[in-house]
Amino acid sequence: MRKTALIIIFFCFAGSIYAQKVQLGLKFYPNLAWFKVDNKMQIENQGIGIGFSYGLILDYHFLENVALCIEPQHLFYNPSTIIRDTNNANVNVKWKIQYIDIPISIKMMTSQMGKFRYFGKIGISPSFRTTAKIEENKANSSVSAMDFSMLIGGGVHYSLGGNTVLLVGATFHNGFVRINNDKTISDQNMPGLQSFSLHGINLKSSYISIDIGILF
């Protein structure tokens, strides 16, 4: 009985320590998206595309002011471009790409200042494409199955009482791998576009997210 009681006490203590180190939360992040383009004679950005993501937040505090932050999310990435086809006609093209995205970062925080605690974070973000469209037409073959980006951001935790925290911030995601395949886009994908090959063109994703979440 004594050994059983000691084991129960140990696991309760360990669970209490673990719970103090982990915060879980929910998030909704609007974003402003665009492509980095290396051949502006053939394709260029047409303004900023508005998208969003939603998902979970997990902060594991392995040091007092440092946490490992994992944020699995469903990302809607919607940049706009101008494409010049084989007839040199300019056609506005809206890309609509969805990803399962898993940002992983190191979050460095200040000590509590009243109700506020400020943080900065840096990390990586692998993404797995679920679907891609050009305008309203499927274009999975034109978009790579995976993307990869670096991220850097910051913001503030605002205490709502107890362990509940409101998170507000902003994060820049800088893609550094090519997301497009060497496919030809035709009027099957985009009415009015004669023909356009993505061969030799590198499109890399970039976006800024406005971070809003709540941690418990």
C-alpha cells in the first residue's frame, strides 16, 4: 500500500509540474499573402491576397521565459498575380491554395509586467498542400505538394485571469522553396489565358499573419 501511495503521489506531482509547463489554445490568424517572383517579365504580383488560418497553439515552457511553440493549422493562402501569355496579353490570376501547416518556433518571453508579457519568436513552418485552384479551377498539378518557410514574429500575452491568456501579435512567413511545378497553365485553368508555362519560373510564398488566439 505504501509503495502504491508513493507511486500515485509521484504521478500526481509529475502531472502537476507538466501542466504548469504546458499551455494549450485556439487561434484565428488573418493573413496578407504574395509571391516572391524571379521573372517579372512573365509574371508579377497583383496586389496583396487576403487569406486566413485557424488551428491550435501548444506552448511548452522548458525554461521560465522560453517555450517551444507548435501551432498546427489549416492555412488558406490566396495571392494574386498578373500573367503574360504567349500572345503577350496580361491576365489577372487568383491563386487559391490550402495547406496543413505546422509552424514550430522558439518563443522568448519577458517576465510578467502587470497583465502583459511580451514575446518574440523564430522558427520554421513546413506545409503540406491539400488543394490548389487557379480562380475556381483545380490546379493541383501546378502547385508542389509541400512548402517550407522560415518565420519570425512577436506580440503580447494579456492575462485574462488565472491561466487564461489573450495572444495578439504578427508573424512574417518567408518561403524559401519553389512551390510551382513546371506545368503549362491554359484556358482550362483560367478562361482568357491562351497558354503559359511555369517552366523556369520560381514562385515562393510569403505572407504576414495577424495573430489572434487564446491560451488556457
